[in-house]
Amino acid sequence: MNDLMIKMYLTAKSLIEREEGQDLVEYALVVALIAFGAITSMKFLSSGLNTAFSAVAATLTSNIT
């Protein structure tokens, strides 16, 4: 029983101390931050783009007819 507890402790300790996946987590956080920034900026830009395209559409419509 004691050997099993020691083996479990050593296995858990080695899993906690491993750093191989640390880079992957950091890259994933950076990608998530960039995606969040892009989505937020698109929400703010969407109203301006909508206004600009509406103005272009109105100008084209008035010049065609």
C-alpha cells in the first residue's frame, strides 16, 4: 500500500513539473487574445463600414437612374 502511494505521489509530481506543454498554452493564449482584439475591433468598425457602403450604394443608385 505504501509503495502505491509513493508511486502515485511521484507520478503526480512529475506531471506537475513537466513544462513541455507550456509553450503550447502560451501560444494558444496569444492567439485567443489576437482573435478577441480582432472581433472587438470589427464590431466598432462595422458601423463605419456600413455607413460607407450605404453611401456608395446610394451614389451608385442615384447615378444609374
